[in-house]
Amino acid sequence: MTSVAARGEPAATQARSALDRIYAAIPVITVFVCLAGLYIWESWRHVSPWLFTDELELSQISRAIAATGHAARRGDPYGFHSLYAYLISPAWLFHGTAHAYSVAKYIGVFTMTAAVFPIYLLGRLVVSPRAALFAAAGGAAIPAFA
């Protein structure tokens, strides 16, 4: 009898499970939006690289990637060391250094904040949804404390 009832209701079960999945994703999406908002607010008035030498170096390498398609540092070929230089290279296609740097910052913000999704999914393999959400929020909030 169970198999007959299961055959008669697959569409309703699938629709319900799709809505349940969307509903279940709301907390982790909320964490993503809140942390992204916090990071955007933090980087909004940060108008130029100021602390880390790697930020200056990676912006120089990514500018070369945007201009030529090949990584270079001060005109010399540079080997592959980080995917981040390739990730932010399209930002340097915008006119104006300030605008391009802002786009690069926001690419970094959304990429860094997107860590909540794999952390949450990995956490769901071993802990409850609330604990996984707490781990995702904590994992993505670490850069704000640093």
C-alpha cells in the first residue's frame, strides 16, 4: 500500500520538497546578506590599498591580466600563484582606478562572504541545522574580526 500511495503523489512531494529547500535556505542566505552588508560597509570608505603588500602586488598582477591576458609584475612574466588575481582582473577593465578598485573590493567581499555556503553544507553533514548555521556565520565572520 505504501508503494501505491508513493506512486500517486510524487509531484506533490517534489513541489513540497522544493519549497522546503527554499525555505530551509533562507537562514543561510540571510547570514550571507548580513555579512556581505557588513563587509561592504567596512570597505566603502577604504579607498586604496593601505596595509597589505600582497594587495598591491595582486592588483598589479591582475591589471596585467586584464590588459594582456597574461600575469606580469612590472612587465616581467609572473607564474600562477593565486586565483584571486584572475578573479579580480575584470575589475581593472573599468575606467578610473578608484572605480576599478571599488569593483575589485566588492568582488572580494562577495567571494569571501560566499564561504557561508560550503561551511553550512559541510556542517550539515555532521551537526544540526542551527549548529551548521552558527559555524557558517562564524567562519565567514572571522575576517571582520581580523
